[in-house]
Amino acid sequence: MNFTRRYVKLPIKLFNQEESLLTGVEETIDSYAMVNPMSIDVYRPSMENEGQAIHVDFRYGGSMIVYMHISDFEELLNKHQS
């Protein structure tokens, strides 16, 4: 098994906090995070994007907003385990 196969690719958004503080404009860039699904502790619908985002907390601290519908997220995790 390849080391990287244990990770799932999740869509996220990045933003430049320094630029936002200077200009007052929050500019985002679509990106992704490679996450070990075994490190996920809790996930729930996010208040962002009305059902199209999930708040994910990790066992060892940290959290992120994932930009996908919760049912798609669950399907991705279930397929990854098989």
C-alpha cells in the first residue's frame, strides 16, 4: 500500500488574512487538503454556504471547513474505507 493512499482529497478555500486586514476584502482561492480520515473526530454541517460546507474537527486539534455536501463527504469516506 502506498503511503498517500491513506489520505482523502477534500476541497477547501484559502484566504490571505493579512490582505483582508489591509484592504477589507476577503479574497479566497479554491484549494484542497489531503486528510487522513482516521484523524477525523467530529463533522457537522457548517453555517457557511447553506448546506454545501462541513465543519470538520480532528482528534489531535485543529479544524477546517470542507466545501462539499455532507452526503458526498460521507460517501467519500465510506468508499475510501473499502
